[in-house]
Amino acid sequence: MHTLTGTHLLLPFGSGHRRPLLHPSRRLPARVRCSAGDKKQQQRRAYPFDEIEPKWQQHWEVNKTFRTPEDVDTSKPKCYILDMFPYPSGAGLHVGHPLGYTATDILSRFKRMRGFNVLHPMGWDAFGLLLTICYRGTHPKVTTARNIGRFRSQLKSLGFSYDWDREISTTEPHYYKWTQWIFLQLLKKGLAYQAEVPVNWCPALSTVLANEEVVNGVSERGGHPVIRKPMRQWMLKITAYADRLLGDLDGLDWPESIKEMQRNWIGRSEGLDGLDWPESIKEMQRNWIGRSEGAELEFAVVDLLGHEEGVKLSVYTTRPDTIFGATYLVVAPEHYLLSSIVSDGQQKEVEEYREVAARKSELERTDLQKEKTGVFSGSYAKNPATGEVIPIWVADYVLGSYGTGAIMSVPAHDSRDHEFALKYDIPIMRVVKPFDENYDEGEPFLGDGTVINSSSSLTGLDINGLSCKEAASKVIDWLDSTGQGIPLSDKNFGRPINSR
């Protein structure tokens, strides 16, 4: 086969050897043609990395070139550059590691050259995440140490300027004793508690998997089936100090851009509404942030005639202003009350749906791009604001670990609810119109505006004409005064301790 590379035509010769044949129009004059000796000389003039790199890496290690001394010149400015520690679960680094580490190494060297006291350490973050190690059938301590040794040698071969005397391994007892100490302080302050939370459980591996370790319903390593099951575990109230953290940011002498990043990270999701981001991204952020303002209200389970059956579903909502537009409820497949409210006629269909949902990760279930699926529970609830009977559906886009595991669905003003309602032919009631009255009737309106179609002589609640903010406040007060709900500023305040 002839292969054309630039101006050279490569032809096969002998036993697989090929030599370049210049195109006639590009042949060099005889006096400038390169001999085989000339080519070898050119190759020798190329950068001899196999000689220079090991030489200087050995020099740096022997002389501790990048070590930050215990006694530093305090007249010089300080610079602490910390990389994200790799998780040594595999046989070696992947390309993403040096991609980020190269940037911080450049900065570290630049700062040293500018006269800064630079602290640039490296370490290994594997505490509590030893699944792949256990799976290979060796003791976690043995495999972790072997992997760390491989990672360390690779990083040194890349020539990064780490202070290896300050290497940290989170699997060592002298390190994680402080992790345990911190947990005890959180426990004493009431910030650690136990709760039943749905997890990714792999029966074959007998362990819980992170969402990233589940692909298409099976474990990433081994391909074993993974199910969602409730498990009692320790949780941390990660947003308990959100208001204090936000308030204290104003007094810090930090660049405003950094403070804004901190505000977004701390966890107040209401600010997302003003961002020009795709709704799918904002919804992912709301779920991750886990802090929002709203109310928890109760929907009584009733029969078709509206007679209460002695069971109430608690629903958490960040949009109490849209309560008149709630035309159905959705409960998570793992909701603890589902078995007690599903009708006899729908029992089989609901159980089959629950089994399918149990094999999906939270990432799969909350992907806004996937087609919404669900099944009717066979039961109904009463909207406390309208007194009307609405159906209760089961759908996997609602998570048992978020809020109460049940939502009031307002298809006119929520993208997921709108898609679901169209698919299953559920009524759509518009209860908010934009201030400029400019919107697409066929799409859900997600913004702020004036409340419409929201009054009931039966319940005595009337919020027509109010802004969304004013209406939400009035609905919360009404729920509180009638004993049908309570205001909540932080329903989803917990996260599993072993969550990544």
C-alpha cells in the first residue's frame, strides 16, 4: 500500500521496511541531500529527555529543591498552592491528572522565581472509598500502598515541583484520627444525625456505590446489577450555617468574583433564577445545593368522592405561589407511604415500575433530557387550596432523598411536570402570567409575574393579582394558620457522610 505523508511517498521495501521517496518535482539537489549519517546527527540534536529529565529529577530529590523549610524568611510573601489529591483506585494516573497539575506547577515555579515562600504539597485521598481495592481480592491497605507508590513515581517522572516531605495519605491512622475527631465535634453540635436514605446498593459487591460508579444500572467495575434501597446512615447538616457564611463574606477582603463564587457554592438556590443558564443546568444546581426557601404542606389522600382515607402526604415546595396550579402529585418509587396508598388494581404495575426504578442511579433519574416515565398509583389527594381531587402518580424523576420524596406538580410552571402532564394527558392550569404578558402558551412559564386563576370561595384563599413573592408569603401564612403546612427554609439540609 502506498502512503502519502506531506511531500514524501512511502513505499514498502523488503521485510516491512519503508523509505521515503521524494516526489520528482520536490527532489533536493545532490549537494544538499541528507545522508543516513546526517539524519542520525539531527536526531542526536533533538531534546534528549531520557538523559536530562532523570538527571535533574534526581538532583531535585536529593537536594530537596522544592521543600518548604520549617523556618522561612517571613519578609517574603507566602503562597499556598494545593492540588486536588488523586484517588489511588487504579493502576496509575489518567490524562486528567497532569492536565490540572501542570497548571499549578507552572504557577508554583513562577511564584518561587518571584521570591514567594511557596508551599506546594501532594497527597492521596482514598479514605472511605476502597470499593475497587476490595473487589480485586486483596487487602485494602496492601493495594492502596501499591497504587500510591505507582502514582508517586509517575508524578515524579513528570517533574512536578512538589514538596514530597509533606506528602499526605488520608488512609493512614495518624491522618484519619482527625477526621474522626471532627465528626465527634459535629455530633456534639447536633450537625450529624442518622436517617434512612436511598443508596446505590450492589448485592454482588456487598457495598454502596457512588452515582459515578453506576453505569446503565450496573457497577462500573464487574458489571454487577445495582439497585436503589433505603439504608440507615450518618448525615451531615451541610447548610445549617448557610446564612451566617453568606453574611460573613461581606466583611472579607477578597475579590468580589471570589466572594460571588462562594455565595453560589454555600447553597442558596433562589439566586439561580436570575442566571442565563439552561434550565436543565439550573435544576441540577438546585438539587446539588440542597437549600431553598419554601413550605411543607399536607395533601390528604382521598377517594374519588373526596372522602379522606386517614393518610396524608407531606410535600415540600419552593413555589407555594403556584399551589392553585397543582393538578397532580408525584411520589418517588421508594416513598415509604407508597405501599399503603396504591390501589389493589395498580399494585402489580406499580411494583414493576419500582423494580425498574431501583436499578437506576440518581443521575439517570434526574437527567432532564431523558423521557419522563411514570405510573398511576390508583389513588387521589385533595389540593388544600382548591379542595379539588387530583391524581397521585409514581415517577422516578422525583427522588426519595430530596425534600419529602413527594411533590405537588404544577405543569404550567415547571418543565419536568409539563412534559409529564403532556405525555399522560393531565390537566394544565396556568396560574402565573409574566408582567409584560409576553409568553408562549404552549410552553411552561418559569419566571416571576402576576398570579392569576388562584382564588377559592371553598377554602377562603385568594392570591389573585399578587406578585409571586407576595403570593408565596400569603400562602405560607395561610397554610400555617389553617394547620395544613409550615414554612421551611431548609428542607434538604442533609447529605450522606460518604457522599462524593
